[in-house]
Amino acid sequence: MLRVALIVPDFPIPPKSKNHKNFLPIGLLKIATYLRDHGFQVRLMRGIPETIEETVKLMEFNPDEIWVTSLFTYWAKYVKDAVQYYKKMFPNAKVKVGGIYASLFPPEEVKKYTGCDEVYQGIIPEVEEYATNHFPAYGLIKNANLRPIDYQIIHTSRGCPRKCPFCGTWRIEPEFKPKRSIKNEIRFEKIVIYDNNLLMNPFIENILNELIELKKKRKIKWVESQSGFDGRILLEKPHLAKMIKEAGFRYPRIAWDWQYEQHNLIKKQIDLLVEAGYKSKDIFVFMLYNWDIPFEEMEKKRIKCWEWQVQIADCRYRPLNQLYDNYNPRIIGQTSKDYYIHEKAGWTDAFVKQFRKNVRRQNICVRHRLPFYSKNFEHKKFGRDIINKIRSLKTLEEKIRYMDSIGTDYWIPSKIAYPEK
């Protein structure tokens, strides 16, 4: 009986997020079910064993093959570290690397960089097909020293017909493959959908109706779409907004990847979600920054979101072919040698960090329905009575005068905020 060790490299993810819905190794869990049901022995490991007990157990397992997954290209170093450790520990085992990084780089480059024996690119069709009717091996999570989870991940489609230049999805999954139904896959009350373009599925109404029925029967509590909704499709089929709400989707997200001049279209998409019953503060707008759109235009987009009272899910652009990212928000004056800075569009380290800072402060304001951000308030240096007093004042000018009188800091989201010189 062939023994396979499935390895999640020790990516730099905060401990509390190790098995967060954004980082759960769902691909390996599907592979584990497929292999076990086809006569293989399987073990899931995260990173490198930290204790003698873990090391002994792995030595006793003595895998014939070691499959190492990968995530972002700029985390390739952690894949390399895992490969080299396990090749040294088990010199007779075949080491394979798959996943996002492995699928975006030429196989020979992946082999040369990591030292692995074999590279697998894209998804494994037979595993994906098998996973439609067989539940992923979520039980292995506990054995890999991860917290138990109470949600499951589902794909209703693979791939995306859009070919956005900054996205690797259509390169990894070039064929768009939709499902007609997912109701038989649902086992948990909380669902996270990993589609790259959920609404592009031609059977989306059938899938939403399945979720609506399960929600009515209290079989599910909530649903999230990790990659958000294609707002262009929402505009073409506005009735989908109400169905999304009835299906139990929370924190709906749309993307505003392009220029400021599209703000009227983005506003219409937000209005559809509000009309469907969502509070504006629970709606998120994806924004790609450190990309082709310069800082000042991104700030104008941010301020529009402030006018609409929606939150921003900001995403710092990194090239798909870059193998490092040493960005550190606490270090001033980093350069392109540390991480990618899109200098051709006028971005600098200061602009990158200022935009992220502005988004964070604005989101706090939106969530708490405050017209300003204050570091003193965030760190609770003033009591609730002061906050209520400020809320009771009618105009922004009155609020500012009062804040000046009590000597607190404040930041107003409605103006472009440049880096301090």
C-alpha cells in the first residue's frame, strides 16, 4: 500500500489564521479523499515537524511519495524549504510539487528552484470529479495540528472566462467548467464558495435556488463568496442580487479594478445590493493598488467608497512571476529590492503604505458609523460618553471644534491623504 505525505509549507500566515477559510488546503483535502479511497495511506502535515513526537510519527509513516502544495509565487521560498527538508529526511521518496506557484512557472524552473522530482500543474481532473460526490478529508485537519473548522469549501465552477492581466486563474484553469448543482455536496451549515467568478456559471439561478431552499429549511446559516461577485453580471441580471441575499450570502463583495471614471457603474452595483437588503457597511469593494492606476486616482476611488459608506477590500499587486515579497508595513523607505513597487505608474513605498493606511482607517469609520478616525478612540483613550457627545453634534465642523477642544487626533476620510513628509 503506497504511503503519501501531503505537505502544506510553513507559509507566513498568522497562527490564528492557519486554517482560516482563505488558506485552508482544500486541494490537498480533496486529494487525500481520492487517494485513501483508491488504496493509499495518507498523512497531512503542515510545515516541518516541531516536536520529537511528530518527527517519530512521520518516520514511522515513512512515505513513498511526498506531495507539496504551493500558494502565491512570492511564497515560493517556503515551498523550497519544505522540499529540501523532506528530501533530506526521506531520500528515497519521490517529492512532487503542485499548486498555484507550480502552475504559473515553467516546470523545469520549479524543479531547479525547489529541488523537487516532479511538478504537477493545474487541477487534477479525476480528483476534482471525484470530490463532487465524495467529501474532502476534513478530518485530517485535526491530525495536522490545526483548529477544527465548522465550515466547508465548495466550487460551483473552475476557471474564469475573463482574462484580467493581473490574475492567474485563467492561466491555471484555462477551461471554464460549471456545475449544475451543489446541494448534494453540502454537509456543513456554513459554506465558503471558492469560485473565481460565481455569477458566470450559466446554472447560477439553479444553484442559488438550492441554497435558498436549504436556508429556508435552516440547513445552512450563511454563505460567503471568497472572490466576490462579478458586478457586470449583476447589472445584466439585477434579480440575482435578491437571490444572493435570500441564499444567505454575507459580506457581498464586488470589484473595482479599473479607472475612477467607472464610479457610476460601481454605484449601480452597490445600489442593487442595498435594494436587495444589505447594509452598505457590510458591502465590500475589492481594489487593486500598486498597479496601473496611480495613487491619486486610487484615493479618489477610496473617497467615492466613503461617500457610499461601503468598506474596501484592498489588494496590493504583486507580479505573477516574482518569487519574493519582503514588504514590511513598519519599515519606512523600502525599495523594489524588498518588494514589488509599480514605479512606472508613480507608486512609491510611501504611497503604497499610505493608501493601505487610509483604507484601514476609512473602514473603521464605515463600520462604526463615525465621520472621522482617531487613534486615541481606537485605543480607547476616551470613554463612551465622549464618543456619544461627538455623535450628538450635528455638523462635521462642530465635531472638529469639539475634538480640538479635548486635544485628540482625528483624520477625515473625505480628502486625499498624502504621505507625511
